[in-house]
Amino acid sequence: MLKSELIERIAAENPLLYQRDVEIIVNTILGTITAALARGDRAELRDFGVFAVKKREARTGRNPRNGAEVPVSEKAVPTFKTSRDMHRRLNPNES
């Protein structure tokens, strides 16, 4: 689902809200999560999951074209872990 499709669906399910207001709300939520991750904080949405940032250490990689060693710098990588409730919804046959 694209962000525009999410906005359209929320606006359709809430006829009292204008689509432009729904767009502002969705952008504010996503912007707040992004800002928290940029600060190094976690963003937890109950019954959905947790957004976090992990650091990937510097390492030596290889150039796939010629096999030469290449230094790869340290990186911050965003991660997402689903909640138990979301995991159960996606995998109803697991116990």
C-alpha cells in the first residue's frame, strides 16, 4: 500500500475528515517517527510494532566487479520488529 492509498482509505472510512487533513495527520505521524529515529530513539506503536535504529559497524567489503577490498564505513540502519499481536495476525496457524 502506498502512502497516497493509505490517505485515501482513511479519508473514505472517516467522512467527517477532509482528505487534506488526513494527509497532514499521516505526514505528521511519519515525520514524528522519522525524527525519533534520527535522534536514535525508538518509536513503539502498540499492537503494531517497534521502529528502531541499529548501528552497523565499519567493515571491509568486496567490490563485486573485480573482487578488490573496499572499506565500508559505519552506518545507522532502521529496523522494524512486529508486535506479538501483529505476528499472530499474520501467522494464525502458528501456536
